[in-house]
Amino acid sequence: MKAGTRFQLSFMMFLEFFIWGGWFVTLGTFLGNNLSAADGEIAQAFSTQSWGAIIAPFIIGLIADRYFNAERILGVLHLIGAGLMYLMYQSTDFGSFYPLVLGYMIGYMPTLALVNSVAFNQMKDPAKDFPLVRVFGTIGWILAGWIISLAFAWDSPENIANGMLKNTFLMVAIASGVLGLFSFTLPKTPPRIDRSEKVTISDILGLEALSLLKDRNFLIFFLSSVLICIPLAFYYQNLSPFLTELKVENSTAWASAGQISEVLFMLLLPIFFKKFGFKKTILVGMLAWAIRYVLFAYGNAGDLFFMLAVGIALHGICYDFFFVSGQIYTDSKAGEKYKSAAQGLITLATYGVGMLIGFWIAGKISANFTNADGIHSWGDIWIYPAAFAAGVLVLFALAFKNEKIEYKE
């Protein structure tokens, strides 16, 4: 790959995830403190990610793969996103904010597949080249958090009270506009499918991979993947409000430690996977979920702050050891015929259905442990996802029969 092309793809990934990390992490804090949103309304706002994940395959399958170059659709979606972000920046109540964030996520979630499509189209050896490009996305997410906390302190109690946290939307609107325009300079990525070729809803959603559920082990893995997304939703929805209420300084920068650990544990995953196998790797990932939430339940911003820091740092194990290992397992079980369909089905089931249910449950439980002044009993809230993750762990440990899976890059 040419150096110029590598730079283009890396900058594309950097902006793609800078945009997501620049507003999604602090969304719960912004809505609760600046738009006076209730826990149920905050859950609705986070659920737009799931609706976007459910609708995204139709945008990709019916439009991007058949009629237009991927880089052009990417550009148009981010330019529209820039406009919606600016309107979100100007919103003063949840009623006007919600339709905007729903529209934004319906447009943003397809771009996650589009940036991958543009990148893979330029790579002769994706296993070697893609990680070196994709890591800039993680750097972008981390840098967004550092800018919010360390550069401008928009997430400090004083600035939150003054409404400064809304500047995250303005920052992201500018970044979206830049990526939208930059996308038109990216290498051409023409449609993959002839427009005359018939594509069914089953093809788009990967439903032909449902036959894999006849395999008992894959069925257990599939159900566990959906269920583990329920405690995952608690993390995304509640982490920022939790740290903010505890008055943790530079809370968004601390939250980015989860992405830093993602990179570190991704390097350790091949070693662990090859030595201990798929089942033990998945179980360690699940155990990390349960431990993380227990640490959140009993930690504080004072002498037990280390418990919060460790809980955030466990994100690398939680995500890499479960989801990345799961992608490898799905790939090996599906084979060449159903590979893409199976990955699409898992994504739809987890980030779509699983997290949609998770955000709803997280909203209900958070509301149940909120007093009249809007203060949460976080110790009670975090025990629920801890117990749920432990339950999924027991289910998987007892029902999944060990099988040898070869690690694939």
C-alpha cells in the first residue's frame, strides 16, 4: 500500500471514531444535567445506537453495495451528520433532541461498515495492514476524551452546570464536516454487487446463517452474546453520569482508559487464545464483566478510586476476550459460505437487539434507584449488571461444550 493511501485511510479511521467518542461517552451526563432528561429518556437516546445498527444493513445492502461508491455515501452521511450534530448542539429540551439523535445514529452506524469497506478495498493483505490502520480509530476516540477533559474541562462540575458540555456536539459537528468533505478524496470504492442482481431481506440481515443455530454450541454462544450485551449497555449508558456524580475529575479522560486497555489486551489475546482455547478465553471475558461492576458498586472517588480505575481498565478484557474471540469463533463455524452472513447476524443480534434490550433495562433500573433530587444509588444499580454477567458466565460454562478453535488474525 502506498504511504499516501495509508495516511488517507488512517486519517479516515481517526476521524470516524473521534466523532463517536467525542459525544457518545458524555451523552448521559449532558442529557441528565443540561436537558433534565429522566433515566428512561436517557435510555431512549442511547437506544438510537441499536436502531441504527438494525437499520444500517438495509442502507449498506440496498444502496451502498449496489448503486454508489462507498466513499461518496460516507461523505454524504457525514455531511448530513454534521448538520444534525449542530442542531443537537442548539437543542434546549429532550423533545427536540431525540429526533435529531435518532436521525444521526441511523446515518452514522452504516458508516462503520463503509470505512471498513473503503479500507479493505485498498489492502492486499488485510490481516497485516488493517490493524495498523484501524488503531488510529482507537487513538481518535481516546483523543476526543482527552480534549473534553484535559484541554477544555467541559466535563468538570462547574462547566457542566454552565452548559459547556454541549460544546462536544459542536466539536463533533466540525469533525463530521471535515470527514464528510475528506471522504470525497478517498480512493474509489465501487459497488460490490451488480444492481441487476436480486438481493433479498434474508441476504441483507444474514438470515441464511440461522442454520448455524442448529449447532448446539453455536446456539449457546449466540444466546450468550445477546445476553452479555445487557450489562454492556449499563456501561455505555451509566459510566459518565456515574463518574460525574461521584465528582471524579477529568472523568471523560478516565473513561478513555477503557479504549487504551482495548489496544493492550488485543496484543495479549492471541497468546491467551492459543494457550487456553476459546471457551476459557470467553469465560475470562465474562468474569471481567462481573468483576468490573462489583468494583464500580463498592468503589468511590476517594480512597477506593483505584477500584473505579481498575473497573474501567477491565474494558479491554471485557471487549476483546469476548467479542473479538466471538468473531473468530463465528468465522470458524460459518466457513466461507456463511462467513459474512454469520458476522452480520451476530452484529445485528448484539448491537441491535441485545443492546436495545440492555438500554431499556438499564434505564428502568437506574430510574428505580434515583431519589427525588435526581441522585442515583450507584451501589445498588451496578450490582444488577454484575449479577447478570455472572449468570451468563454460569450458563455458558455449563452448557457450552469445549471445542478446539484455531486462532485467526
